[in-house]
Amino acid sequence: MNENKEHKCSDKDELLTRTKRRPAHTLLFFMTPRISFPFLFLIACLTTIGQVKKVTGFINPTGSYKLNSKATVKNGDTYGYFGDIDVKLLDSSRIAISFFVCKGAPSYNLGTFVNTLTYQNNIAIHKTPEDDTTCQIKFTVTPKGIIVEQYQVEPNFGCAFGHAVFADGFYKKTSSKVPVIADIEDKYNGTNGILPKN
């Protein structure tokens, strides 16, 4: 009888020895009780609740927006990015948009366009197939402004903008009035404009 107990004991020792050689993730599988798939799914859902953006209904994008940047003025020159967007809702699926962004002194390189875009799920996308087939500028409208994301392959002259100009940023809503859709660059030129005279 004692021999039998010793034999069982040695089987346990052998099992422990074999278990010690297993990778940690294998041990976790063998040592924890079996968890059902629905329970794992529930845990995964609960951990991502705080990370999911709240789905917002239709947002009327009509209004004026200003780039939320840290541009500073020194000796009459503006350093850092500045820009504006004017949007007018034409119907439930189209907008007219006037866009302007400038990287400031010393180069004052800029990007600007006026266009009519499709507007779906509070998103509009501007493309420039005739100038840069890889260009895509995404406008995501929120209740407080517009998030602009620019994608292109060529960083130097992407989207037919000036050298190394990028549109990315948050453009804060400054007015809900219906703007006149025209080239915004014009308001930065002239005697009171920020852009330098040629």
C-alpha cells in the first residue's frame, strides 16, 4: 500500500515538473477554470465602453471655423499655422466649402480651395485628382468644430498646396451664420491683411 502512495506521489511530482517547463500562457490556461465565450465577449465590450465615441446625429455644418493653433505675431509677422473654413449646407448630402490654411512666416506657404463636396455621416472629403491623385482631406464635423485630416503620399507639395503645407487640425466653430462662399485668401490680402504684399 505504501508503494502505491509513493507511486501516486511521484506521478504528482512528474506532473509538476512537466508543468514547470510549460510556457506561462499555457500554465494560465491549465490553471484557470474554463471561461465561456459569452463571458469573454462581455468583458471585452465592457472594457471598450469608455473608448467608443458617442454617435451623433446629423449636424448642420453651416458656419465659419477658425484653426485652433498657437500662431503668434512678432514684428508684424505671424508665426505658426492659421486658417479658416466657411461651410454652407446646400442640401442634406452636399456642402459648399471654402478652405484656407497658411503655415505663417517666413514663407507664408498656403493651401486654399473652394469646392462642393458630398456630406454624409457628418463627413466630407476633398480630393484633387487632377493635381495629386493621392490627396484626400477629410472634414469630420462635430458640434464644436471640424476635425481636418490630410492624407497624401508627397509631403512637399501634396494636395496642390504650397511647399510642406498641411491642413490637419481642429477648426473651432466661430459662427453659425450662413457665410459667403468665396476664396478666403482674399480676406488675408490687402492693406489690413496678414499675408505679406508681393
